[in-house]
Amino acid sequence: MRDPELGHDEERHRGSGAVSAVRVLTPPGTVVTSPLVAAPGVSSLGGQSIGVLDNGKPNARLLLTTIAERVAARTGATLALVTGKATAAEPAEPEILRQLEAARVVVTGSAD
């Protein structure tokens, strides 16, 4: 015999036991995006510093650091900083962004 309290949901099981309709609400308004401006390109990495921002995705630190090390070895750049965000879902903390300002180029981005 089933416990009468288990799985009981007043909203779902009221009346005849039929599932009630779902009401979808959408907030009014418009989405406005600011145009993004890409950073200027770097003509040469020789003597420049490279930073890595681990975005928190699985294996991102290993992947991005390996890429940065290989680019540095081929171009004469230096891997100066490897740091990471708390989670992939959140932006980097201001302190991390300030640290990355010391690098001429930052390698980041990994998805699953």
C-alpha cells in the first residue's frame, strides 16, 4: 500500500486528478545590447607576455595552458600568468581581470 503523503501535490492533484494547464509568463520589454569592439590585433608575440584565464570548464586549464605554452615556444613570448574564474557561469572577479591586464594577450574560452 502506498503512503498517501508521498507524491501528493495539491496543485497537480486537485479535483479529478487531471493535470492543470501551464501558464507561461513573459516579462515585457526589449533586450538592448551594446556593440562590442574587438581588441586590436598584435603584430608579433615576440617578447610579449601571455596570460591564461581558465573559465572553469572541465580540462580548460590544461587545454588553454598547453595552447599558451606552445604559442609562447613558437613565437618567443612568455607564459606569464595562469589563473581561473570561480565558475564557468559567472564573470571573472575584478581582481582576476586586474591581474590579466599585465598580459599582452590572454587565452581563454573552452566549451563542452
